[in-house]
Amino acid sequence: MTRLEGYEQIIGGDDLAIRAARAVAGSVLLLCLSVGLLSAAPTEFLWSGAPSLSAVDFAAFLDVVNARRPYANASEWRVGKVAHAIHANSGGQIQKFLSAYVCSEAGDCASDLGCGALRAMCSVRVPWDGASSDDDVADADRRGAVNTGSSTAGLHFVDAPRLNDLNYPNATSPKSVDFWVRYFEKQHTSDFDVWMHSKIQLFASNLSAFVGPLADLPTFERVSVDPDGVRVAHVGVAVAGRVVEFVGPASSLGESWTAPAWAEAECPAAHALVSSLAELEDAGGAAVDDATAFKGSQGLSLVGLGVVSADPTASSARPLYESLRTVSAADIALLPSAPSCAVVEVAWPSMPHFSARFVSNDAAPAGEYAVADLEGAIQADHDAFLTGRRGSWDRWLDQHLGLWYAGGEEKCDALISDLHADLEAAGVPFAERQQADALLIYAGFGYGAGALAVEYQFADCTADAPSECACDASNNDGLFEATTGDTCWALGDDWCA
């Protein structure tokens, strides 16, 4: 593995001093809010976000950002995971749901991160170019990678209640991950709500294998047409306040299956598939491997990620798009949509059948709290806990799009140095963690980016970064050892530990 030279040691006395000062300040602020000595802002959780760009300004921004030259080897990035933060004591239940309805290789037990923290997870496929691609050599390499399991993506749901997270009793002050996830769950009824834009779209050529077992669960069903005019079924089920949506040929559900089309107020552009069903079948057919099989049959492919946003065209969202373009060669586009919607799509030429969409929708109900309230709460967490030192953490960082770089360790040092400089110049807070096979950088973007961080994972790179430790509020094994004298829990392979 490549070790970065001259790397700042993250764990030290300053971190412990910061933690002690923050603990005192936090206790005082919590007491003041509890007894009413301080008045919180009346709206949007102490933080009102940033002004939106006009349509003309955003179009000009897109021209500039898409003309940027990405880093070297930028096409070597791929989606490695989608992670969601979930409320306490729900990891085991969600693991059972994943094992029963989504992907079956992990078993019924969530992985134990120590000190009561659980990670529910399983693997799905990421479809690359199919067998009909014009680039036969590149396509063969990609199919080979898929078939060895190196192009799978993890679906992670992280139940880590000990990690840093603001939660004040005052109604207009920042609330915790637990509060927000339960709030999302409360809003989901038989009618569409704005929080349903937070979704994972999973493709199957035979939807009946996945939709049939959902018969006893409440589902949300819609139909669209793909670029070839073929009917697409969308069958969503709520999981920890988000939507896991199964998509595929409506014909595979039988002639009697029917559902309404997406209404204008539901923002159809946010839900449409980026590729045709035929293209997904072509790409997915090359991607069968044991790691993603579901009960012995073909597994699911990750084809879409939806992120609800207060305003994806806000000027403060620019660093997100600039970073994804520069680091991973993503293309950014504002999709045509209903007047009440804004849909910004992030797509990758190396993953032509997957996209992430950041969506605002003024026509969809949100309940008592608006999306801006959520983004304000997340920003408050970042401001409170991401201190500028890379060993810090807050719980919302566990909600991220994970991108994996496997372009060769010879580029590792330069790429990470460039990423550091870009994030610091843009004022984006970030944290770093070391795993056995990779260095991970978690960037916490601001208003407009929705409830989503980005994890840049560099394979075969190492530095003096701490490892994860769910027993420590800062998710930092060095701080845990320094404050307790104990070695932090090391994650093993036993899912039922």
C-alpha cells in the first residue's frame, strides 16, 4: 500500500482539548435552550441556507463545471456503496428485511460495530456497459470486473447512536438522526410526500421474484415508460424512512398488474430510468455473480439514487458538483421537469446505467418540517463537530454516496493531495479514516446537497489517519484509546457476533 508522505498526524492533544471544550459548551447550550435562556431562530433550525441561482446562472455554471478537466484516472471511480444513517436499535430489523426481500448473502445478523452500533448491509450489482458496447476491449474488462464481484455496491444502513449528533429540546433547534428518521417514517402514507424522493432504485428483469414477497407490506406503485417507450413498473417500500424501489418491466408482473403514472406534482423526471430496460438487461446479464444472487436467482442492479434537496441549484451546492466532476469525471445536468421541481442529475460515463439525482419539489407535502430544516440540522452538526481536523466526525457522515477508486496506487498521493486542496478551498468540511485496504475521505457538503455526504475511498492508500470506532463519539479509535486506555472494537467477519 502507498503511504502518504508528510501527512499530518490526526490524533493528538489538540483533539482531546477540543473534545473537552465542546462537551462543556454543549452542556451549557443544552441547559440554556431547555430553560429558555436563549431563543432559537423561529425557522429553519438556526440556518437559512444559501440563495438559489437563476435558471440562466445555473445553466452557465453547468457549462463551466462540465468543461472542467477531471483529475488523472478519474474514469477509474465507481459506486462502491450507498449508506444511510438510521435510528437507534433498528439495525437488526433492517438486516432481516434486506435478507428477506433484497439480497441474501449476508444472513439475518447485522454486523456488530461495537458498543451497540450495528451495520445492516448487503450487496447489489452496478451495471457497466453491456455486451453490445462499441468499445469491446473496455467492455470485456468491465464485465470481467463485474463477474469477479469487484463491481458490486453495498447497501449500508448504519445504526450508531453514540456518534456525535445534535439533539436539542427546543422545537426550532437542530434535531438528531433518530428524530429525522422517525419523522420521515411518520410522513410516509399511501400518498406521495417530498421525502419519498430519497430513494434507492434497484433493477430486476423479473420483478415478480422481488415484488411477490412484498404482498403483505405496504408498497407505493407507479408506472413510467423507458426511452424505448416500454412500460416500467416502480414498486417502492419504506425502509428507515427512505424508499427502496424495485424497477423493471411491468410485463414481468403479469397482465393484471396496473398502477398510475407519476403525477406532475410527483416530479416524473426524478423517477425515470436513465437507460432503457433493454440496455439494463444487456448490462445486467453480464453481471451475475454469487455475491449478489438473491435466493439462488439473478440479483438486483443499482440504477438510481434519489436525494431530496431544499434547492439543488443553490449556489452553496456548487462545491458538490465541482468535486464530483473534478474527482470522478461526473457529468452534471439540470433535467427538464415540472414547474414545481428542480432535478439535477449526476451521471458517469464509466457507469452509463446509474445516476444520482438531487431533487426539490415544492408541490409535494413535507409535513411540519421542510427539507430546508433537515439540511439546516445537518449543517449544524457539521459546524459543531467537523472541527477542521480530519479526525473529527458527526453522525450524518454515515449517510453518503461511496465512490471507490481502484486506478492504481501510484496516483494515490497526488490525487489525495489535490482533493484536500479542493475541499479546503471550497470550505467543505471533511473527515478521514483508514481501513485495511483503503483510505477514506468523507466530505460533508452544504445546503442543496440534501442529506448526503460523499465518501471518496482510495484503494491501497494509507496515511496516519484514525480507524473507525463506533464506541467513540468522534468515530476515532485513537481518541477512544487515548481517553479510555482500551483498544477499540475491531470489526470481524462474524455477522452474528
